[in-house]
Amino acid sequence: MENLKHIIEEVYAKKENRNKFTFLTGAGISADSGIPTYRGSDGIWVKGTKYHKPEEFGTFKYFLKNPREVWQYTLFRKKMFEEAQPNSSHTDIAEIEKLLGDRFHLITQNVDGLHPRSGVKNIYEIHGNYREVKCSAGCDDIFPTPTILKSKSLKEDLTQEEVKNLKCPTCGNWLRPNILWFDEYYNEKTHKYFSSLRVAKRSGILFILGTSGATNLPIEITRTALRYGNYIVEINIEDNKFTKLLEGKKNKLIIRKKSSEALSEIKKMIKDCIEKS
């Protein structure tokens, strides 16, 4: 980690625009909170669940045919997220934000809400979140998830009152979770597509933690940071698509550690750097 210390000191000392510290996180960050990953060796993408597989229910096409079923599963996931607590990785990232102030950005693929609950403010949730809903027919407004919607077990049906509150107040069509499904594309309004790429451009250092790079925008964020000569620090427990992307690149550092272990050290390095400056 001595090389990382030098990189952090170099980026912190920069005075030009490309001096931001950006963290790109995925499902691996929340694994210690009891939320299964999607594509790791023990992930939900590999094993599915007793009742569903992501490639079946995790699409807009499936939702249009089976809105009640998808909402039942969504409320089961909501229960899982509500019962989970931020772990040390979430709190370390929140503390790093306090140290760095406006030089800090967080881009996360996670929809579980644990980063905001840990106190992070400057965050781009590029896959959306479960705190919000929007019209499945394309009306413009995004709403807070109705408070009447209670978390459920997998077998619990929606009540009539819940169904009533899951209809768009503008057009009457079903509301849907404000998340990115597998057959959808990134956009700026929901997924901060262009905003996150601008952040990558200005990031003196991009930390990649707990994500395998299986979706397009995280890979494009990394490519953008590389294109502008910024440092990439990839921290995962196994090789992945980011590893392949970074092959032969000069401004990269690959660390094979758990995110929780690495973040504790990164936080200390940043704190030491600030105290010395």
C-alpha cells in the first residue's frame, strides 16, 4: 500500500481542476451488511433466489406483464434493505467525505440506500434507488415511494390500498421502482449519466471497490478517467472486467483485498496527508 500512499499525496497536492477523489462502489460494499451481491461467486446473479432469477424479473418487459409480482419482490427487497445496517465500508467512505469536503465524490451502483444512511451527501446513485418511484408509462415526475407500502415476505400479496397508491396520479398507469433494470439504458435524469462522466474527468484518483464492471456506465467512467490521465485504484477480492480494462495502463494500481480492509487504510492515508499539508 506504500505506492497508494504516494498516489494519494500526489493527487491531494494538485492545484488544477483534476484533483478530486472519487469512489465507485458496487454490491460488494454491502455484502458485509448481509445483502447478497449480483455477480460474485456467491451472488444472486449466479444462484438466483428460491423464487426468482434476476434475468427473469429484473426487466422492464417483465414488469409490464407482471407488475404485482415484481412489486411483491420489490417489497421483499425493501425489507432486506431496511433490516440491513451500514457496515464499516459505508462509514469509512462517509468519514472520508468529511475529510475531503467538496473534493470528494461517490458514484454507486447500489440501490440499497446504505450509503445515504451512513451520511454520505455527495452521491450519484447511477442505478437508481428504492426510495423513489416513477411512472411506468413515461410521465416525467419522480415521487418518494408511498409510505403505505410496507416491506413484505415473498409470499405476501399487495393490498388493494397499496395497489391504489401504486398508480400514477397523472395517467393512472402503474408506478415502478426508480431503478435501472437489465433491459434499460442509462440516462441523465435518473442515472446521472453525463454528470458521473464529468466527475470521472475531474478525478485525480478513482477508487473502484466491490464491483466487477459488468454494466456499461462504470466501465465508461473508468475509461474516461484513464483518458484524462487520472489514477485508477481497483480494489476487489478477485479479477474482473476492470482488471482486463486496466491491463498495460500506467496510472493504475490493483489491490486484492476486501473493501473494508482497504478503506480503513485509505482513510488513514488521507487523514495523514491532510494533517501534513
